[in-house]
Amino acid sequence: MKSVLLMIIVVLVLALIVALVIYTIFNKIRAAVRPYGQILQAIKDADDSQMRTPKSLSGTEPVHRDKLNKDFPEMNVDVAKTIISNFLSEYFAALSDGNIDRIKEDCSSQLCDKIIANAKTNRITYSDVKVHRVVVSDYKKNNKEATITFQAAVQYVSSRTKKISQEKYLVLYSYYLDYGDEGENASLVCPYCGAPIDTIGMKVCPYCDNAIEASIVRTWKITDVKYNTYG
Ligand SMILES: [Zn+2]
């Protein structure tokens, strides 16, 4: 009688051990053959997270900042960067719906026309637009015009790819003559003595010492937005 009881206990213990072994093996197999979709999702998540990490941009800003501060002491570069950042969000909204009302004050008329044309022909919509960072990547000035090039890292989901991507864009910001009633020539000479004014940002005529700032209307406008292909 005793040996029968012992046999039952031994069988039960053995069954338990076998069950444990089977359970462990089954778990290992299940982990090894993780559903394909789950693996794809993991790859996509890694991809998305990479696209959400701000891309590195041009590191030459300090050099251009020094020159800008000299030529335009009244200009606040950080405010300009905020303007560009806000503009870019609205720019992609305008490309999506073809409505440039929100940005036409900041754009040159050529750029406004280009945005409308692009919206019509490409018909791509952009959602979840996020401007990560804006830096000054170039600055050029001649007698007639000054142009700051901003480089920006922009993240969005486009209707073409339907996934998150982050791209670099160049935004050209130009200080140029806003032709008034008197036209271009009127703005390029001193209204008091007729001397040519050939330096942007000049506030006093070097010939007659009259203040000329108010008579020369120049303004900062965004003149182009380009996809930054290199780098
Ligand atoms: Zn003068």
C-alpha cells in the first residue's frame, strides 16, 4: 500500500517536472519566433525616433552673427530665427491648402506666387509639422541687398510618404528695397542733396549729414525656401 502511494507521488513529481520543461521550451520558442509585424514595428519605431531627433545643422552661425551685428546693430538675430521658425510652420500649411494669407506679409511676391503654384501642381499635404532648430548658415551683403540664409531642421508627415521624416531646408531672408511710389531710383539717392546712397543700413548722408533712414524704405522679406540637398 505504501509503495503505491510512493509511486503516485513520484509520478506526480515527474509530471510536474515535464510540464515545467515543456512550458519553458514553449516560451523560448515563442520569444524566438516573435511575430513578423512586431519586428517591423520595432524597426519603424527606431526609424521614427531617429526622425524625431533634431538633425545637426551648420556650425558657422557665430561668424555670420558678428558680421550681422556690425551691419544691422538694431537687428535681433534670435527674434529673426523665431520669425523663420514660425514662418516655416505656416509655409508647409500653405503648401498643403494653397492659402498664403498667413504668410504673405513675410514673403516676397515671387515667393508667394511660387508657393501657390507648388500647392496647385504637387498637391502634397504636410501634417504634424515641427521645426526643430533654425541657425544662420550664411550671410552676404552687397550695396543693394543683404541676404541671410537660415538653415532649419523640419519634421513632418507628408501625404506622399505617409511617415515621419525630418529634412533640412534653407530659408533666404533678404533686406531689400521696397519700391514705393517714387520707385527704385528715388530710394537710392539722398532726398536732400541727391548723393548716391550705396550702403545698406546707412542712416546719415555722408555728404550733407541729413538723416535719411525714414526716406529709404527697406524691409526684410523671405525671398526663397529651398530643400537642403547637401549635407
Ligand atoms: Zn545728402
